[in-house]
Amino acid sequence: MLASFKDFFKKKGIEVENSSEEYHLACAAILCEAAAMDGTFDDSEKELIKNLLKRQFSLNEEELVNLFDQAKSLAEDSSQLYGFTKVIKNTWDLERKIIMLEMMWEVAYVDGTLDAAEDMLIRRIAGLIHVEDRDRMKAKQRVLNKI
């Protein structure tokens, strides 16, 4: 599976050096897709995603810009994002999966409202990475309490 994942990146002209880069890129692409689900991908969403990625993966500025630019490009081909969920499902523990869902909820609510398409995407991603509805809703509630 990792070979096919790497092949996908190569087809897109993206070289990844190790598996942690693949996982970071998969997560970042999913966040970019979540930001674009309501038809807009504005500066506040971009900045939030960058801050979330920087905090979650301890990236320096150059790594962050590179990761974000690649992820944004990949998110434009949203049919491939579900391949990313397979890698996350098979390699991340439940805690990391829930953290990713919390990041998705933050992105969805950055404009103050939850669009139905954003909610649907988060539900779909949660199912694909095997996070139960109860945990998905707890993640949502934590984000709502924080904002």
C-alpha cells in the first residue's frame, strides 16, 4: 500500500523522503479539502491549517510552506484524498486520528458556521479511518468548547 501511495505522489511530481512526510501530507491534504468543501478557501482557513500543521508536526517555516503548498495541490484532486485515509487508518492510533478530526472541525468552524458539505466530509473521513461516531462528536464538542 505504501508503494502505491508513493506512486501517487510521484505521478503528481511530489517526492517524499520518508513515511512521516507521507502521513503529514495526507493529513494536510485532507485539511485543505475540508477547507474547500464550502466553496471557499480563504486566508483565515489557510492560516489556521498552517498553524494546526505546524503545531501538530513541529515543522519549521520552510517545511510548513512546502507541506501546505503540496497539500493544497493534492486537495484539488479530491478523488485521491480517500487513498490518504487508508494510510492514516492503517498507521495512526485512535488518538492521532481523533486529533486530525479535531483539526478538521476547527477548519470547518473557522468562518463561524458549519456547512453541510463540511459536516458530511468529516463524517465520511471519520468512517474511513475507523473513528466511531461517539468519538467524532466528542472531538466536535471539544472544538466548539474551545472556540
